[in-house]
Amino acid sequence: MIEKEVKLSGNSGRIYLPPDWVGHQVKIIRTD
């Protein structure tokens, strides 16, 4: 599991993940 902070990107949020995660399905869980 990886914990990340969502960064502002234009009018939405973005999470940066490692390049080897590209093409894989992930689940995002908001914890606050």
C-alpha cells in the first residue's frame, strides 16, 4: 500500500504513482 497526498492539477486532483504502476488498476481510498 502507498500513502500519497493528492496534488492540485488544474481543476482536479492528481496522485503521482511509480511508472511501473502504469496500466494497472488501482483503488483510491480517502482516509480523512
